[in-house]
Amino acid sequence: MTDTASYDVTVIGAGPAGLAAALEADRSGASVLLIEREAQLGGILKQCIHDGFGLVRFGEKLSGPEYAERFIARLPESGVTVSTLSFVSNIEHVGENFYLTLVTREGMRRVRSRSLVLATGCRERTSRQIGIHGRHCAGVLTAGRAQYYTNILGKLPTKRCVVLGSGDIGLIMARRLTLEGAKVVGVYEAKPTPSGLTRNISQCLTDFDIPLYTSKTVTRVFGNQRLSAVEISDVDEKMRPIAGTEEIIECDALILSVGLIPENELAESLGVPLDGRTKGAVVDEQNQSMLDGVFACGNALHVNDLVDYVSESGETAGRAAAVHAKEPDAKVRDLAPVNCDETLLYVVPQKLDRHAVEAKRTFYFRSARDMDNAVLTVTKGSTTLLKKKFAHLRPPEMERLTLSVDNDQLSGEEPILFHLEANANA
């Protein structure tokens, strides 16, 4: 094992969140190590060759690789040390330092860091995680894997497929496979409403005459070495298959777009508390977790719709991680809780620091159901901090909100509470 190298900030993951975090930490005066397990930087953006990225940040419609390159191109002029093909096998927390063991091309390395930024992204749920019965045969793959085969390897993974789940990557791949000459029989969604962004439903399905079926799911797969057919069943309001509704559809591939899960094995190994709603770390407004010195951002924190907000999240974490590493006196926190009721799926951050310098705080949230003319009310005990009206809210579409909260408004034990009401007057 090589000698221990020391950095102020170590960023794990070089997707859009990690790139933004590393550059911002460097800009804030910290020494930075950026670790990536793949050979190239950019994360999932490398295989997202469709456009639509960067509208918020750059005011342009960029492809995924183009968006990533806007950040990668800044690295040579920065002081960021980049380590690709590097895997973090262990992290130890000793005093105010973190010791990382890396497996690299050169062998084992040990790194000491004052702050950690977890930008590890998310992974796709598999067929076994959603209880599809049948043999484990070729042709059952996630939408991300199908995207990798098509866009990176140049291999068409199917000639006739069924897409299960209406998440955005599934919608995008339904269009992509159609453009490459494959037949997409349909997109099947167990929920009564689609899970993807409205614009993707329009641009990927409607524009290409690809049918969308709701309240239906795949209950069984058929095939020996290769998939030959799937069984589709209607589901009830609790998404349980309804007997007698089974339909067999011949296909050579089942493309799964059935949800994303933040990658937080490293956070769990450090004992970082996770939010049961987001599956990511519980954080304050600086994206610092409940373990001092550990920050989370991007899809490792909560699954985002827009890469622009992933980058924003990374910059917040990187900037705060640099301050934590270089200004020891700024480490003491006094945290006030932030909660939401059943009208929201979640709100991030889950804590606010009563010692924060900035009164302006940024929140991200999702409604629990479709709502028209909705009013968001943010309260602290009997005090109303905000009322804001939204014309339309949908669970698949994350909302961003900036709210000024003075530290004296955070006194007391009552949580800040987010509540939504549909068809209400602001």
C-alpha cells in the first residue's frame, strides 16, 4: 500500500454532482481529490446522447456528454486531483479525519481527508426486486443497461420489446429503440398514472405512437436461454395482479424502468442516518449529513429530475465541505427539524442550522399525488413562514423552492412543517 496522501476534501463519484462538488470545493480554496470507479468522467451522462440537459443552468439544450464536458473541461485549469478506475473499499472515521482505502490501477492507496462528499448517484431496481416470476434468462435488462448497449457499444439489444415502468429513462429508451428500428409493443405502468415527466411522455411516446398502458404490470417471463414472451396482468388499487386478466405478449426483451435507488452503501458503513422517504442521507441546508464532515449530493441524496439541480446540489456540498475542512470554528451546528405531512412524498433538506450565515434556504420537494391549484403552506408552530400557489403538481416532477428563514425563527422545538392542499386559495 502506498503512503497516505492528504486532502481537504475527497469527492467520491465523478458524475454531474461530483464534478460540480469538486470544482466548487477547489474554487473555495480546498485541496481536492475526485475519485471515479470508471475510466471516464461524467457518470450516467456519458450514455445520455439525447438533448434537454442544461436548460436551467446554461439556457441551452445540450446532450448528456455535452453537459458533462462543460465541467470536465474546467478540471485541467483547477487544482483538483482526479483518480479514475479507483474503487473505495473502506472508510474509517478517526477523530476529525476520514481514512479511505482505494483499489487503483497502481495498487492499494490510502487517503486522509478532512471532508467527504458522497456523489455516488443511484442504481436501477431489477426484476428480482419487483417480484417478477420465471426463469432468469437473457433479454431481461434495465433501461440504463439497454441505453449503454445502444449508445455506448452500438449494439441493438432487442428487435421486439416490452417496457415495464414509465420512468424517464424507460420513456427515453422506448423512443431510442424505435428510432433504431426495434418494435416497442408498449410501455406498461403498474400505477394509475405515469411516473415520468410530462414532456417525456409527449416527446417519447405520443410523438412516436408508442402506447402507454397504466394499471398493468408484468407478472411472469418465459424463455430458456433467451426471453420469448412476458405475461401482462391488470392490477388493483393496491397494485396486486388481478386473476383472469393475464395476457401473453411475445417479445425478445423486457426493458425495466421501475425506479431508482440512491447508492448509499458507503454512507451506511459510516453510520450516516438515512431518510426512509428519500433513501438518501438526512442533511442540513449545506448538504452536510448528521455525521460532521460527510456531505451528500445529487442522486445519492435524492433522485432528481433535472441534471441542473444535481449540479446545484453538488456545488452546495462542495462549497460547504471546503469550509468544514479549512475553518474548524465553523463546524458547530444547532439543527432544527424540517418535516412534511402525508401530502408530500418528501422534502430536502430535513434539517436547518440555527447558526447558518445565510437566511435564504433552498428546498426540494415532491407532492404525494397529482394536484391542481395547490397551495403549499410552510409553518413553524403557529407561525406561517410561507404560502405559495402552484397551478399543477405531479409526484414525478420535483419542485424547487427558495425560502428566507431567519435563525430566530428557528427557535423552539417545533419542526418546520410542509403541507399541500389541492384546489385551495392562496
